[in-house]
Amino acid sequence: MAEELTRWTVRLALAFYIGRIALDLAPRSASARRERLSRGLWTLGCLVLWLHVGCAFQFYHHWSHRAAFESTARETAETMGLAWGGGLYFNYAFMLLWGGDAAWWWWSPTSYRQRSRFISYTVHAYLAFIAFNATVVFESGPVRYAGLGALGLVVFLAAAVGGRFPPGGRRR
């Protein structure tokens, strides 16, 4: 049960993540309803990600940062040949960045929509990089194929709308 809950929370978080991106890239006109749905998917994904991390710490790391660091080092050694646990800090940054981005959207939707595209691109590039590594580099089998499929969907949709992602934002 603990393993399934931990696995399915991250899968659901990433599904919400991809759902938000796909919705934003879908070639339709912007509307308040569509923005609310996009923001809802973004927020749910972030909340479920935090639930996933809580499950991982509860069931696998016993609320120990050191245990999580050592586990990350073992997984990195198995995958990359280097026993380095520093990737855990990139995961923490992922959580904080996604959480901060979702909070900004709720607290100041106008400011969020008007932020520079550089900020939006930077946020999404980092989150996509971590999601890609989590699903394609460090996983195998169906999870890896789902990650590649999600990446393919995003690339296809981005090409279909001429690279107009993320929506809104000012050019600087």
C-alpha cells in the first residue's frame, strides 16, 4: 500500500502537470474559464507532488533528510555510476519552485499573467528538466515510455502553436 501510494501520487502530480501544459498549448482562444482550469490543474499537481514527498519521507526515509540523501546517492550511483545525493536538493527546488509559481498565480493573477516570458520559460524549463530526469533517466519500462510520450505530446503541441508557450507574459 505504501509503495503504491507513493508511486501513484507522483504519477498523478505529473499527469496534472502535463494536463496544465497541454491545456495551455491547445490551440484555442484564452478565456477566464480556461485559465481557472489551468490554474486548478497546476495547483492540484503541486499539492499532489507535496503529498508524494510526504509519502516518500513517511514510508521510505522515516522523516530523515540523511536517509533521503543516501537513497538518492544510491539511485544516482545505480543509474549514472556516481554516488551523489545532491540531486535531492534539485528535487527540493522543484517542489519550492512549483509551489511558488502556483501561489503567485493565486495571489496575483494579473501580475502572474503579465510577468516576463523569461521567468515563465525559466520555471517551465527547470520543471520539465526535473520531470524528464525523474521519468525517463531514472525510470524504466512503462514509466519511461509514458515520460517520453508526455514529452512528445508537449513538443507536438508547442510546434502546433508555433512555440507560443507559456501563454501570456511580456517579451523582454
